[in-house]
Amino acid sequence: MAGNENYEDLLNFDLNVKSLGKCKYDSPIALSTVEGDNIANFVSDEERILVINSKKELEEWNKKGIPIPSFEKAGPREKIFFKPGETISAIVTCGGLCPGLNSVIRAIVYMNYYRYHNRITYGIKYGYEGFIDKYDHEIINLTPDVVENIHKIGGTMLGSSRGPQDIGDIVDKLVKLKVNILYTIGGDGTLKGALEIAKEIEKRNLKISVIGVPKTIDNDILYIDKSFGSETAFSKACDAIDAAHVEAKGAYNGIGIVKVMGRSSGFIAANATIASNDVNFCLIPELPFELYGKNGFLEALKKRLEKSHHAVILVAEGAGQNFFENKEKKYDASGNEKLNDIGLFLKEKIKEYLDKEGIPCSIKYIDPSYIIRSTEPTPNDSIFCIQLAQKAVHAGMAGKTMIVIGYYNGEFIHLPIEIATSRRKVLDPESELWLSVIEATGQPVKFDK
């Protein structure tokens, strides 16, 4: 596991997926139930994806004598809950921008229109605000003509916003619009909001499905191996690393500092480090580090300069926030703590330390965050966006609810939102991923005193 998933935690949750009721309509999609006939098959609710994938783990669970946790497999169902051709959907995008948002929107619209023959898919403008009348945001019907080329550009055609809105008002608007399925595309805060919406729907005994599509550039949603946009993020980060490397090598004792996204998780930084293979020091939130002392970061940097006369430092935005403990904490509309700029802090402290040591240097600092998150997705991310959207529409039409579409152990799954939002996924310092970072950079395992 690259993340901090604890399989035993799953024993505290109900892994069964909630459904709006019995599925009585035949799917309009011509698939098969027979293996070997060269036709893709429907997926049954009995198909499950185990959380483990090694013999050692299997033996450990067998010793416990309890069932191995598993997730319901995602995909098209032979029988569906909503009547094809008469189902109304709504799509909302919330939180920060992320590569691939438009690709997901487009694929949901196309699936509804061409596969399930549904002609109405509402686009809700500017996040959950779009459901609230006082904001007076336009609600548009998304058709294939409207979304035809949006996957070629970054951002979201629907706009986005942060912060909670009145759950009752949101459900009232869903009822007014006669929406059957709500697709929420967003991260932790969005999914928590989606869960509250679904609970209010359930409380009112309404037949409205709520399906989440996980959007987090940091790849920090629990029990989801990867989320769309994260590959694009570290791919684009490599461009900034290349620039920092050129700048660093262009000066005697040149230092290039690149800061990437990653509030509490270092997945972008770790993957970009390995992909670029030009990073000498990778700093992530999961591993606190010391600046000073014989085993501190600054001393390691000094030794690097004495040997090679240049260095590239990649730091995740959430790293080193302990150095700002005396500063007043501030929060955004979603309740996320506003982070202090660790990149500028490092630039200042490095210059101060090297000046004291009598070592001349040239430092360049690059923050490509907004360039990364607003770009169009890579081809591989585009593929992933389409697959997530396809699985989301299949789940919605089958009457599944309170779930997010995840990708785990090489399969698409129905993951209860309650589990996905129970805590943030972080990078495991004992994982193969972080070992690759250490081996690629040659940096010490820890920076301590």
C-alpha cells in the first residue's frame, strides 16, 4: 500500500452499498452474461473486490477467522432502477480546479444521452451555490452538442465554489427540477456534502440517487488508489522541475526550489520526483524534518553543494508547517487551514544558512500550482476520467446511492462515501513509492538533529 489504509478499520463500517429499491427495468445496453462469447458482460452485485492482494495478507486474515473485507464491483447492471429515456440527472463540480473536470462532465452527458437515452442532464453552476435561489446562477441542460469539445480545455465549464450550503434548500431544488440522479464531482468536502444531501433525501423518503466522482489533485481519498488529475499534476510538475534543474545548473551553487500541491499528502511530490529523476531533495507533509543540526536538511544541502555545486528541491505545500506554529491560523470557505508558503520559507532559511557558512549561492523558486491545476488532462488521465464517469452513470441508473466511484486493486468499485471521507489518505513512508523516492534522490531517510 502506498497510502495509510488499515484494512481492519473497515470492520467498523458497513461495506454494503445502499440502493433505492428493486431494479425492474432491463438495461438498454446490449451486453452479455456469458463468458467467452466476445461480448462484454454485465456486472452483478455479488461481484466483490477484496481489499488484500498478497498471499501473506490472505494467511493473516485466515488466522483471524473472519471474512476478508471487500468492495462491490462497479459496472453496468443487467437490471436497472430508473427507466431509461426518462431519467433526469444533475451534475455539480465543487472545490478547487483539477485537470479532467470537463472530461468527466462530458462523459456523464454522453453516457446518459447515447447509452441510456436520457435527454436531460442539468449542469449546476458554481458548485452547491447553484442550487440556492439567492445566488441566481443559471441551470443549463447539458447535451452532447453543448459539451462536445470541453474535454480539450482545463477547468470546469460549470464553474466551482467552496463552502457549505443549506442542505434542505439543495434537496428542495432537486425535487423542483425532478432530478433522479445527482452526480457530485469533488474532493473530501464535496463528498461530505454529498453524504449529507443523500441523508436528507433518505429522511424525506425520496428516490434520488447521489453518486460521487472523486476529484482530488492530491490523491488523498481513502481506499482509492488514484483519482483523476493526479497523474496530470505530477506530469506537469516535471516541467517546473526541468526548469529548476536548468536554473540550478546554470549557476555556481545554484539551487532550484519547486513547490507542488499536497496539503496533507505527498503523492504529487513523490511521483514527480521519480518521474523527473532530477530532484535531490523531496520534502513531504508525512515526514517532519529538522532544518538544523548535523543530520538536518540544511547540512545535507550544504554537503550536496560542496560535492555537485547545484541542487533541486521539491517540496509539497503541506510540508514543514510546524515551522509556522506561532502564526495565527486562517481558514478558507471549506474549513481548510490556509497554509503558509513553505517554499519562500525554505528559500529564506537556505540563503541565511549558506551566507553564515560563507557559501555563495543562487536560488530560484518556482510555484507552478495554478498552472498545474488549470491545465487539460494528459491522455491517460482522460481515459481514467471517461471510465470513472461511465461507472458513475451505470451506478446511478441502477439506483445505487451514497457511494463514490473508486479505483482499487486494479478494479473500479462502489465505495460508500462514509468510508471515503472517514479520514485523509497519506503517503506511507514505508511504502515502495517512498523507497523509490529515497533511492532516486539519494537523500537521507530522515532529516533530524
